[in-house]
Amino acid sequence: MEQTADAGYRPTIMVTNDDGIDAPGLQALVRVLVSTGRYEVQVCAPDSEKSAVSHSITWRTAVSVQQVNINGATAFAVSGTPSDCTSLGVSGSLFPSTPDLVALSLLLLYENVNDFITLGLYPRVYLHIVWYRSVISGINMGSNCGYHIVYSGTVAGAREAFFNGVPALSLSYEWVGGTSNVDDYTLAAEACLPIVNAMLAEIKNKTYPQKCFLNVDLPTNVASHKGYKLTKQGKSIVKMGWKQVTSAAQGGKMLSTMTMETNSLTSSEMDASTMPKEHRLFKREVRGAVVDEDDTDYRSLQEGYITVTPLGALSHADIECQAYFKDWLPGVAECFSSSTL
């Protein structure tokens, strides 16, 4: 009987996050992906919370890796950052991938599975072909829009995949204390399945763009969302300040939105009274928010849309700044020598 390239094969999705491998957002996402029966699911995520670590990496020390049990998935908890997890997960060092890479190289020369049979490579190699794969980072507790994308470990997990040539998307849910509950993560994961499926179809057809990755944010009332909306990264940001405190447990947990979850205190019991007098404790506090114009990610999210924002890895200054410094730079040496300060 003639075999087809898709027969019995499921695309691979690797999941990571910054809230930690035990976080309900990641657990719900994996459950939903596994329940479809469409994907091979791998998990490589931090062993503890690594929120707001941005794109930091572990460089001088080794990271520890421990296999954990997540039903339907091959999963590892890693002591490093979200970027470490993605890099390790797609490297081929953790998940078995050598046969996949060999078969993929052959696939570039022989597009039809019958060519594999003619060469005597079927089924030994064919069974291991990676036709397409992707990385999903999330689901994060708190949205990641505007300038907060820079801080986000969740977005960094997807960006690291992009650096390695693997299509990726980051997923974040606009958690609101007292309104949201853990079941909303399941609804959020289900709402993203059409995006995941469409993305994998484009990857398979070799029509998916390679110069960006996607950042997806889901509204608080995800069950009644208004649909998907293509947006651009805005300039929204929560303005932060500092206040002196007497205990490291004061202040609550900071979400990726830079808002405070005050009913989730840290476990640290460091007290100012037990510290040397020259040591003081300070914690961040929210002092206001700046929300920018329409059709940006955060504004559209607040209107109830699932926002889909293509992101790149390069940060270009505004055209006005480029023009200013084009005129400014030639006079730098003259300014220094004349001591005009």
C-alpha cells in the first residue's frame, strides 16, 4: 500500500515558560495540546519561577536537568532561565534528535517518501522524520504587551527559539486577582489552538515567515473574547517606584504585567531589625500606568481581543532619532576638543 508523508506522523511542539514547570498555565497548555492527539509534546521549562528575567542566560555555570512526569509529554525541569530552557530543548542535546536531523537532511534532497523506499531508507529513517516543529512559551500569568515585552521571560523563551531558526509563539493571559481562576488557562489554551494549527500548516508548507515570531495575549474574559486581532507592539508601561520596607515579605508577587498580586506574598522572612544598620530593604511599587494609542497590543487586549503581535529581534530607533544622530555624530570630536561642557 502506498505511504503518504503525513501517515502516522505528528508535529513536535516544545513548551517552555517563565512561571516554572509546575505553573498552572503551562500545565493547562500541555493538557490541551496532548488531548488533541495531534502533536508530540515536549516540555523544557524552569524548575522554579523565573518571571521578568528577560533574555538572561546562564553562562559560567552548568544547569541541572531533571526529568519530571507530565502525562502525555516528555518533560524536563531545568535550573536555568527560560532562554536556557529553549536553547537546550531545541539543541538536540536533551531530546533525542540525531535521527531526525539526518532524515531531515535527506528530505531536502528527496521530497517524496517513495524516494526513501527506493533508497532502502524506509521505514528505519522515515519513522523519525521531523517534518515540522515549533516552540510555545507560556501560558504566562499576566499579559505581556508594550514595553513589558522587554522584561518578559515568557517572550524571551519564544525569542530564543527564533534565534535558533525555530518558529515560535509566546502566550500570556491577562490574569486579574479576584476575577480570574485556574480554569481560565484551559480556555486560553483552547482559544489558541486555531493559531497553533494554522501556524504548523504554514510551517509544513514552507510558507511560514522566518523573520519574526508571534506574541499572543488573551483577555481576562477569554470565554467571551471578540476574536483575533493583529496588533503592533505599543508603548504601554506600568510606572514603577521604590519604597523602603521592613521585611522582604512585604509587597506581594509581581506579575509579568508589572502589577502586584498582593495576596501572594514571598516566603522570605528577612526582617530589617535583624540586619546591620547600614543595610536597608527596598521593594518596587506600582505608581501608575501609561497606555498608548489605538490598534496596539495592550489597548486591543483591554477591548477584549486576543492580540497577535509579530515581533522581531532587532530594535530600531525612530526615524527622527536616526536623522538627529546623523547630523550630531560628525561634530562629536570637535565638541570634546573645545570643552564646551
